[in-house]
Amino acid sequence: MNIDVVGDIHGCFAEFEALTKKLGYDWSSGIPVHPNNRKLSFVGDLTDRGPNSLKVIEVVYRLIKEKKAFYSPGNHCNKLYRYFLGNKVQVTHGLETTVAEYDALTNSQQEEIKKKFIWLYESAPLYQVVDNGKLIVAHAGIREDYIGKMGNAVKTFVLYGDITGKTNPDGTPVRRDWAQHYKGKAFIVYGHTPIKEPKRTNQTINIDTGAVFGNKLTAYRYPEDELMSVDSTLPYDESRFR
């Protein structure tokens, strides 16, 4: 199983297209397809903050529908899903950009994209177990004892990380670095927390290199254990990196 795991895209369609082309994917059919049958895997947070969230949804929807990729949701995907269901969510922290794109569509276009995203979200596993469990792709990571399990505690961890219940001054939740304590055999690829360079800790790697904050979009190539990135076209925001 040869896989290219793509970090948090957040509506950065141009970077997503550039990165997949650099990885050898061909877009002539309208979606990225690899001549050697490599498959893309997405760590979640396809949308919000960036300029082309709906375009990213369209492409990932087709990839999953045609069984040419893997996807599991991030916390931003979860929030958009709840928004589309008509639940009361705060249209903040990036969701406002996706909603603005959505509001600009005709009613029939809105129905179509809503239907596609709801299907995409509902057909997605909470986290991906690949290559007989040797590789796990989970948005914010996963504790060793949660692998193979579902349920609310696992869902919260996978979407938000190891949260303490406290909040930072900017309103984001305080998170423990779960990867420091990870002792499992499976290799875990995750994103969620933007960092300047991919970070390896034990058998894990964080590949969210903050494309939407002007840094870069990164992919992890499995089983080669290689990284590939493209620079972001967006303005750089130092305050977003820890």
C-alpha cells in the first residue's frame, strides 16, 4: 500500500493542486490520480480559513466516491457537518470563510455541495487504519489504547487532541502533547496543530505545516518515510505557530 498523506488543507486549493502534482499525480480527469496507483490520504480539516474550501470538498468527494483516496474528518470538518445539518454552531474560527463561499451559491448549488459534504463526512471513518494497522492517520492523533475503538472519548481525542478542559487566552483549548507518551508500534500521521516543520515524536509525525497561515502544505509518503512540501501563497502569520 503506497500512500501520500496530505496535511490540513483548510481551503488552500492551489497548494493542494501544486503538492499533488509534485507528488506525481495527474489532474487530467479533474481529480488527482497517480499513474502508479498511489493513493492520497487526508488528515482532515479540508475547509475553513482558506480561499477555496468548496473546491477542495468537490475534489475529495470525487476521490472518495471513486475509491481513489482515504479521508477522515478533523474538527473543522465536524463543525461544517453540524452547520450543514442545521445545528446551532458559531460561524467563527474560519467557518465564516466557508459559509461566505456557500452563501454566494445558488440554492441548487448549495443543496448539491451540502449533500456531497454530508455524504463525505458520514462515510468517513473516525481515523484511518492502513496497511494491516501499521499506519494510522488521525486528525489530532490517537492514544495507543484508543486504536481499534470508537466512542465519544476517542472521537473527542481524534478531533481535538488531548484537551485538558482549560483554554488559552486566544480561546483555543489547552492540549497536552500526547505523542510524547506514545509507545505503540503503529506509525501515526496527524495534523491539527500548526507547526513550521513536520515534527517526529516516537512513532508519530505531525504534518500540519500551516499552509493556511502562509507557511507550507506537507505530505508524508508511506512506506518511503519521506516528506514533500510546497510553499503557501498566503500571507505568513507568525502568531499561529507554537
